[in-house]
Amino acid sequence: MHQNSSRRKFIKSAALASMAFSILPGQVFSGSATKARLGFIGVGLRGQGTLKLALERNDVDVVAICDVQQRMIDMSKYLIKKSGKLIPQVIMDGAYGYRKMLENKDLDAVIISTPWEWHTVMCLDAMNARKYVGCEVITGQTVEECWELVHTSERTGMPLMMLENVCYRRDVMAVLNMVRQNVFGEIVHVQGGYQHDLRAVKFNNGQDAYGGGVEFGEKGFSEAQWRTQHSVMRNGDLYPTHGIGPVAMMIDINRGNRITELVSYASKARGLRDYVIKQGGAAHPNAKVEFKLGDIVTTMLKCNNGETILLQHDTNLPRPYSLGFRVQGTNGLWMDVNNSIYVEGKSKTPHGWDDAQAWLDKYDHPLWKKYTHEAAGAGHGGMDWFVLHAFVESVKRKTNTPQDVYDAVTWSAITPLSETSIRLGGETVDFPDFTQGKWMNRKNEFARGDDF
Ligand SMILES: NC(=O)c1ccc[n+]([C@@H]2O[C@H](COP(=O)([O-])OP(=O)(O)OC[C@H]3O[C@@H](n4cnc5c(N)ncnc54)[C@H](O)[C@@H]3O)[C@@H](O)[C@H]2O)c1
């Protein structure tokens, strides 16, 4: 009760303090308090995952789906039929067909799960049509696009939530809880990243569930159709949000703290070509492709309150999956790669790691305790349920979203800024203050509510 009312107070005071959201009564919202009416733009593999979760909720009506590929529409219709719900409006009308969906007055919000290069224009159109926006990672390809998203959200009063699910990972939330209870002391340094062997995703011809072949672009399937091209054209941290989101929340970025500087380095690019040659032979045409993306991109960020952040992007070499988190303070640290924690004076042996699990169980986040059953079976160990839940509850309650437009663009802007820093030979670049000074007064209310 107390937390709910403090969340409401926060939203009110944050909005007043910032003048960021100037929603006039009756101007924007048509949603009812009990249901969120959602439209899905892009129902590829990720969109279908979110659609499936939405169909399982009795407080969501799926009003419309839209895609440009018949195969993805058919797969989505199958999911809808299987759920026992009625087939909603289906839009397949070219690249801008989604704009028809936005004309629908019965729609409260859209979930955007399209390729990255479509996110900004779709978010802008949706906010201008006065819809809540839940957009997949990443949101904004250039710093200019990031600013446009901020200004449009502020002008229209429409919240934009980037659906950064890793902020809701169970161990991440337990560590957030530990940070808030001062277990690690004052936080000095954090790390994260995207360390995921995507070679079979980047070269996927859609013939089997695990990818296959060495094709991409028009001959590819799902992310191989579009994501691989980014590795041909760009050199930077192309996917920073899973790493930065969770640790940014732990050190109050945009809420009493902010990122001030960035520097990035990229290693040589070998992994993708090596994969093509191993899988398809040296004579395959894709063996001649020059990939610009360095195999390991390392980015350092400096924060106003003195912390450093290290991010790594590592998707082109053989390796087991790990987001590489490390959260370190004056009393000790957590590292997820070896699932270990050390707290001075409390760990079993001096200078020795504890298996983290007992600590994580002890500090399990209240939201995870409350919703273990609901999240069970949802994608990525349950965190996908949480991120959709937070969005749906915000839509129903007509509040700002717990991860907001400032988070979306701060986390996304790391990509273009790292590209700039690498291009300039490792020069330090200034990090924009997308909150325009509001970070000084905003409070960190992320995951402090009773419900989300
Ligand atoms: N948060 C996570 O854990 C997670 C996991 C996977 C993917 N993602 C993100 O989700 C997004 C989608 O990835 P995906 O794996 O589903 O890719 P995908 O290629 O399977 O799906 C993209 C879909 O968008 C459709 N599309 C393209 N242009 C369109 C347009 N103009 N209008 C309507 N539909 C259009 C495509 O036809 C395709 O069906 C990306 O941003 C990706 O980074 C996030």
C-alpha cells in the first residue's frame, strides 16, 4: 500500500518536476483500467514470444497484429487459435502498413518487435498517434534519433518503454536488492555485456530450428535477414542494452546519477568469416564478405558519481553464453560468470568465493517471490513475463513506465557513441544528458512497487 502510493507520488512529482509529460485530461488515453488493448507490430520470432505471453493474460486484448511476411503472420495466427482467442485485425500491407493499426481508436498500446532500423520511425508514429509504446531493444540507431524520441515523448506525453527484459532476471533482481541493502557497500564498478555466440543466428536459412547454412539477407530467415548486415556495415557495441540496463538501475543512472563519458575499442574481425569458411567452404560467396564489426568490442563508461562501467559485445566467436555481470563495491562483489559472491567478513573464507546461490535465495526480490508462479515457463527464465507485466500494468494504470524514454535512449545511444569512439581511434566522447538535467532530482523507483 505504502509503496503503491509512493509510486503514484513519484510519478506525479517526477512529471511536475520535469514537465516532461504533459498529458491533458482526455487528451491521450482511451484504455480501460482493467484491460490493456495491444497491437503487435512485427510478429517474427521475438514478437511471437511476447504475443504468446499476452494471449495468456486475461487483462490483455490483442486487437491487431501486423507484419510484412506471410510466414510470420501464419505462425502468429496459429498461436492465437491455440490460445482459444479470436483472430484480431491482421495487417499485411507493406512496410508502412502498421500506420493503419495506429488509426485504430480501440488500441491503447503497441509492442514493436521489428528489425532495429524500424524502431525509431515506428515509435515516433505510435507516440504521435497517442499510443503507449513498448519497443524491443534497441531504440534509436543514432544520437539524433534518440533525441527525437525524447522530444516526441515529452511533447505527446506518451511513455516509451524499451522492453529490456534482463532488468527482471531473477539473479539480477536479487543483486539489485542486495545493492539497495548495502551488502556490497558503496558501488564502485559494474560490468555487463552481450556475450552470446550468434553465428548460427546470423547465418540462418530457416531450414531447421538451430539455423543452418551460411546465408543471410534475402536468403536468410528471421534475424539473419537483417541483423547480419549490421555486422557488415558497423563497428561498435551493437547490442548494449542487456548489459547496461540492469547495472544502470543498480547505480541510479538517470536517477541521481548519469553517464558522462564513453570510450570504445574493437578487436579485429575474424569470427564470422571463419564460420562461413568452416561451414560453407572457402569458395562460398559469403566467404568474401568484409565484416566490419570487431569480434570483441569493449566499452568503458564513466559516471557522474564516480563509478566506472565496462561493457563487452562478443557475438562472433565460439563461447558459452554469459552477460558477464560484475557488481563491485567497498564490501565485496558479485560475478555471474562463475555465479559467485564475495563479501568481506561474511563470506565463508577470507579472499574465497561463495557459491552465489545461497545469497541470491536469501535476497530474492519481493516481486520474484510474489510472481514466481506466473513467470514460470515464460521466456528467458521468466524475465519476459515480468517485462510485459510491467508494461501492461503501466498501460492499464495510465502511469509512466518503470523503464522510461530516458532509459531507452541512454542505453541505446551507447551503440552510435561507441561507433564514433572506435572510428576516432579510441577517443573519449561526451555522453549526452537526455534527461536535460532532470537526472538530478529523479528518484530510483524501479521495481520498488508492490506489483511491478
Ligand atoms: N529482449 C530479448 O531478449 C530479445 C530476443 C530476441 C530479439 N529481440 C529483439 O526483437 C526484435 C525482433 O527480433 P526477432 O528475433 O523477432 O527478429 P525477426 O526477424 O524474427 O522478426 C522481425 C519481424 O519484423 C517484421 N518486419 C520487418 N519490417 C517490418 C515492417 N515494416 N512492418 C511490420 N513488420 C516488419 C519481419 O517480417 C519479422 O517478422 C529485435 O529488435 C531484436 O533485437 C529481443
